[in-house]
Amino acid sequence: MKMANKRGISPVIATVLLVVMVVVIALIVFLWFRNVNKEAITKFDGKNVEIVCGDVQLDSSYSSGTLFILNGGNVPVYSVKLQIYSDGSHVTNDLQEIENSNWPKTGLNPGNAFSSSTLSSLSTAEKAILIPVLAGITDSGEKKLHTCADTYGQEITLG
């Protein structure tokens, strides 16, 4: 058998490939670590905003085509996500973004109330859930919004 004149890759190309692989692996690890180690959003004396979600007390009702929300707690609520369930599926809307909903631009402060008669989709809904959105401050001083988990949502009594 005659050996063909086979040559491997040159040392320069091998070195470049190794450097590229190390850079790609380092980038992957960096991006993964950055997502794992997210900056905490705080509210009230450095209390984590996720914990504050449990302190939100919204009282709501829907009657005669009008949605009523009262902030009965001591936590200002920046906005509210409204999950509307009908026909086996749901749609989530932000009350601040719904046209003509007149949600206060600065949020719903403790003791304040909100009402809107522009949410016609609630009249045919099977159920609806309010999920609070809170504004907080990151460690770097930046204002960020945090949508509370669905478990902190409050079902609206329809009818």
C-alpha cells in the first residue's frame, strides 16, 4: 500500500481554531452567568420586589360593564395585567396600555380607586384575573417594572 501524501492542518490554523473555541466557550459561560445572576429589584427599604408582591391588596369587581379596582393595601401598584379567559384560552392586557382605560400614569397609590367602562371583553369572559405590576429600583439606581407571579393575581367577580 502506498501512503498518500497526507498533511495535517498547519500549527497556525490549529492555534487560531483553539483560540476561537476558547472565546466562544467563554462567551457562552458569561451570558449564562449574567442571566443566572440577575440584578435584584427592590422596593421599600431595600425589600425585594418579589416579596412585596405578597403585600399587594387589590379589591375588584365588575358590574354593569364597569371594572372597579381599589388599592386597599399599603403598596403602590404601577400597573395591572388583566388576564381575560374565554372559550378555553386567555388574553393578557396591560391596563396602562388599553386605550381609554384612564389608568393613572403614576400608578394606583394606596387608598386610591380606579374604574373603567371601556373593557367590553369582560362582559363575555368566563373569568378574569388581575396581576399587579410594581415599580422598583435596581442596585444601579435604574427604575424597573416587575410583574408579580400569577399566584399573586386576584380573580375578578364577574356579574
